[in-house]
Amino acid sequence: MSEHYESIFLAAFFFPAAAAVLVFFMKYVSAVLQARVRLAQDEAYREVAAKAAAAETETAARLSSFGAALDSIQARLAGIEKILKDVE
């Protein structure tokens, strides 16, 4: 009969202890997975920021070329206006 009580006694301690270990293990795995997700999000944000910086640089270059083209057009227009005034 004492063997029966021993097995009940061991089971009474084993199952709660196993449950506690399982809960802490699941909590650890959850923390690891959350860290991986945060790292992936950080990498995605860095990639987006790099693309935005590259796009901003390209836009600035295009704007400066548009400014040069606009100056050229204004110079030509001033020449045409001068010719038209001379014709009048």
C-alpha cells in the first residue's frame, strides 16, 4: 500500500513541477520569438529608411537638373522677347 501512496505522492509533485517548467519554457520561447520579430521589423524599418534616403537624394538631383533646364528656358525666352520687341 505504501508503494501506491508513493506513486500518488510523486505524481502530485511531478505534474505541477512539469507544468511550471513547461510554462517557463513557453514564456522563454515566446520572448525569443518576439525578439526575432522585433529584429525583423527593425531591419525592415532600416531598409525603408535607406530607400527613402536614396529617393530623397535622387529627387534633389532631379530638382537641380530641372532648375538648370528652367534657367536655360528663361534665357531663351528672354532672347525671344528681345527679338519680338525689336521686330515691333
